Amino acid sequence: MAAQNKPVLILNGPNLNMLGKRQPEIYGRETLADVEAACRAEATRLGLAVDFFQSNHEGALVDRIQQARDANSAIVINAGAYTHTSVAILDALNAAELPVIEVHLSNIHRREPFRHHSYVSQAALGMIAGLGSQGYLFALQALARRLADAPQ
């Protein structure tokens, strides 16, 4: 199956299941279900399919990234706090050999100093931070363009 025909994996890490409840002044009032619905609508508009996955467990995220190597065309990842701590997620992203775009709802560079470093960035084409859930839509747009330009 050509990469363009495989769904884009939208991967969410710890505490993102608490969107809309946890610190809405930082993360907004939208729920993860709202983010998923917006991503599915944008993917349809772009002619993409998406797989949506969230886990609070590092190993489950690594397992899903490993599966993506064969099942998906690209990855949009908001690894939550694992962004700043997980070499395992970085290694899995590198091993997947897929285009990756990192997304953060808040601007991690305007927050606590420990949030300024991202392991995920080392595997990512780019990062979108601080634009709320719209960052996911921008990531899908960028990947749609990249996948359309990829050799068959």
C-alpha cells in the first residue's frame, strides 16, 4: 500500500485525556474528543485518513509508534510530558522512519525551563506549539502536502 493511502497516526501522550478539565487556562476548554473530531474533519477535507490514539503509558505509546512503521504514512505527536523525558519515544520515532510533526497546545518555550527541551524534536520535521488545538490541523496540512509531494 502506498504511503499516501495509509492513515496518519495522531498520537497523544499522558494527561491529554484530561483536556477540558485540566488547567483550562493553559490547555483550553476543548476535550480530546473535540480535538479528534476537528482532526477527522480536517483530514477528510485534505483527503487523508487518520488513526487517533492516546495513552498515559510510555510503553503503549512506543508500541503504537512501532506499529505505525507499517500501518501509517506519518505521525502527528503530542507526547505530553514524555516530550521532555522519553528517549524511548525518540528511539521509536527514529525507528519508524516516518515523517513526524510535533504538536503542543501551549507554548512550551514560555513555560517552566524543564519544558524547553524536547526529545521528540530530534525526530520531527517540525514543531507547532502554542496555537492550541489548531496546531493539530496545521500539522495535518503540512503532512498532506509532504505526502502528496512524496515519490510513489
